[in-house]
Amino acid sequence: MADSPDDLVLTQLRDICADISDVRGTLGAISRHRTNLEGGQVAIIQHLGHLAAADARQQLATDAVTERLVLIELRLDLRNT
């Protein structure tokens, strides 16, 4: 028995609807994945900020030690001015 043109069109529309549903599901998964990546990127950027602050504190401490060493050397006449 041959399918009528209306049945063929309905079958194709159902297939198209199923494909659209699959695409929506895939887009949802991609969107969730992108959100997770963005969250990870934010965490990395925050960590880099903390590292930069720690580096700045370390540099200040090193500068203070250097200044104290210079004063000690001057006091002991170990340094030419």
C-alpha cells in the first residue's frame, strides 16, 4: 500500500522535529560545558591575582632585607659609598 503525500509530509516533519530536539539537547550540553570552562577560567585568573600579590609582598620583603644589609655594610665599612 502506497503512502499518501500527507503521510510522507507528516513523517518528514516528525523526523525534522526529532532532529531539532537533538540539536537543542546538544546546544544545552555545549552551553553547560562552556559555563564550566568559564568558571574554571575565573578561578585561574583569581589564582594568578593571588600569585601576583604574593610576588609583590615577597619583593617588598626582599627590598627591606637589601636595605638592612646595605646599612649593616655601611656601618661595618664593608661597602664603598
